[in-house]
Amino acid sequence: MKSRRNFIKKTSIAAVGVSLLPGYTFGMNKNSDKLKVGLIGVGLRGTNHLNNLLLRNDVVITVICDIDPKRISLVLDNIHKAGQKKPEIFGKNDYDYRNLLASKDVDAVIISTPWLWHTRMAKDSMLAGKYTGLEVSAANTMEECWDLVNTHEQTGTHLMILENVNYRRDILAVLNMVKQHVFGELVHFRCGYQHDLRFVKLNDGKSAYGKGVEFGEKGISESTWRTQHSLLRNADVYPTHGVGPIAMMCDINRGNRFLSLTANATKGIGLHNYIVKNGGENHPNAKLKFKQGDVITSTIETANGETIIVTHDCNLPRPYSLGFRVQGANGLWEVDGNRIYIEGKSNPHKWDDASEWLEKYDHPLWKKHGELATGAGHGGMDFFVINAFVESAKQQIAPPMDAYDAAAWSAITPLSELSIENNGEPQNFPDFTRGNWIKRKPYNWIKDTF
């Protein structure tokens, strides 16, 4: 931790961003050498962001907001131990965050709240002129996707979607390989969110770990809100961990774009079976009919002729995997099995262990700062996503993952829902850049990223 503090104190990483609109400077106190950050939502994810920010000497936490007094108490203790002054506190009601946004003592805001609040809070933050960091997914409906884009264009205020998987070490190594044409011309991708979350979605805080069967008002943490989506929506409600990294590899919104999507869903039995197994057939929740299919498969076509298969699989027993596959004219890489095949380099028809390839093409960011990311969360990638946010906000430039990305990646949720409702009927992706994807230059993740 000390090494990370020293790094931030002594080093400023410069970068060049790209956007559709000129960058306007709102809220930044030019007389201060520290970025003044406010946090809206300090649950588990928000607290993780807070702890990484507290290790930096170029950031001061000036305001925090959460409607749970226990979370406020916890983070105040963390802030005190880090040697920072007590921030101003908000959280009297659901909309007290707007008073936080009215504060002149805030340059940038990080939003880590339940999904239904993401877009409205991000809109209000941009309207208040605050550089905005938004947790995933960024939006739930197509209207909300457009709200993010329209508000960014209306205000000139930047929004960064905080997709940490884009900074995962193997992902950035494979991106390096993509940019150096190791796979040749790109053809096909697979990705998704395959993560057994039954214990997260059904947790009352009283039963043994992983054996709870309650949600909503009787639940704790994410089970108070996340499970309701599985009850009411048959859609890929959490697409960005998978599609975000793939989007940067095939330059979505920057010379390429999503064109159409088809989606299908299996039956939904996973959560019901879990409730019966751990709560009994007579438990009230055993009578509920969960709408979300256990495995949802979406296929996306791009303007440049690639296909992307995105899978959502969170309600059945399984090991964790984001299911990445990157395939081109010269070969392919698959994360499951850590394997790679490159024509002319690999033995014919035999997989290679990908470890040597990933080490050879290790991204410059990880080569230089990998040690500093130790302990930052999620294998170190949380360090890099927060660092990119802070450096972009300090310079008031477009972030590596912007409002157009937030909209395009999140649009998979409402489009998959529509396609499933209509027996897999293709759905057209809106062009959130209004044609500018054709002339936008790809973001240089090798040189221009933080």
C-alpha cells in the first residue's frame, strides 16, 4: 500500500483521450492539486473504490452519500484511519444525493448504487458539472441509454463507465496481441458473465453462508435489490463484464459498431431449486415464478462483419468464468483452459498453453505498475480502472470508456429482453454516436491509456 501511495505522490501519468465533443471544464478547482471526489453509494463496491482512492495522495474525499447509516459509519472509520478529514455526509433520503451534487467542494463523483439508480444519478451528476464515474451496468432501458448520451452531449461533462474487466491482465495482454495482429483479421468473439450468484441473490444474513433463501426487504446486501431483476425480467441484465473487453478489441464506436442482436433464454429453474433445497417446498419464495432464464445467449453482429456471442449464466451451479474467446484469420485464444492456437506457430490441430503468449504480450501498464496493483481488488484491475478515472478527471479529458460505450454495452439488456419476448427476433442497435463512429479514431489502449 505504501508503494502505491508513493507512486501516486511522485508520478503523474499523462494521456490523450478522444471524444465526440470538446472537453469542457466544470467544477474542477484549478487552485487545488488534489481531485475532490464524492462517493454516492458506499456498499461493498463503493467501499472498495473508497479504499483505493484513500491510497492516493492526489485525491481527497470531500463528500459521501448512502442511506444506510451502518455503511456511513464504516467508511468514516476508514477515512479517519487514512488520515483524511471527515467528509460531509448525505443520506437522509433517496434523493439526498442531489444535495451532494450541489456542493462546490466536489470535482468528480463515483456512483456505486443499485442498478435502477445508475442512470438518474449519472444524469444529475453530469447536469451538475461533475466528472462522473458510473458502475456497471450503466443503464437498464433504451431510454436510459440515450439519457446518458444526450446528457453528456448537452452538458459537455464526461462520464466513464467503470468496467474493471477491461483492465484485467490477461485481457490487456490479448488486446496487445489483437493490436499487433497476432490473430490476423478478427472474425468472432465469445464472452459473458457466468457466475453462480445464488447465494448473493438469496441471502438473509442469518443462515449459514450460501444457504439463505430470502431477498428484497428480508435480504441483505445485493439480495435486497438484485434478485428482483431475476423475478421480473427475462434479459441479460449484466452484460458489460464480458462485452466491454471485446468492444475495445474490435473498436466499437470507433470505426466499428454493434448492428443487431438476437437473444434466446432457457427455462428458469435455478433459483427455485435453490430455495426448495435450502428453505423447503413450503417456503413462501418456493411458490414464486422467476422470469429470467437460467442461461441467456445473445448474438451480436457488427458493422465490420464480426459476431459476438454473449452469455448470462448466474442462477445455476458452475465455476466462475467470463468465457472469453477471441478468434481471427490466424488463430484464436480461449480463457477457459488458458489455451491458444496460432497457425504457423502452434503444432497443427493442437492447443498451446497460453501462459507464454500472455507473458510475451503483457500490457505495458501491467509491466510497469503491476506490483502497485497488488491488493487493489479483483486481481489488481480495480487499481487501473480507478487510476484511469482519476487521471482523466484531473485533466478533464474524455475517459477510455465513455458515455457512448456505456450506452452501447448496456443496450444489450433491453435489446435481449425484446428479442426473447419475440422468439429470438433480431433487434437493431441504435447508433448512439449518430454516425460519428465512422470517423472516430480507435482509442490507443497501448499508448494512450493510463
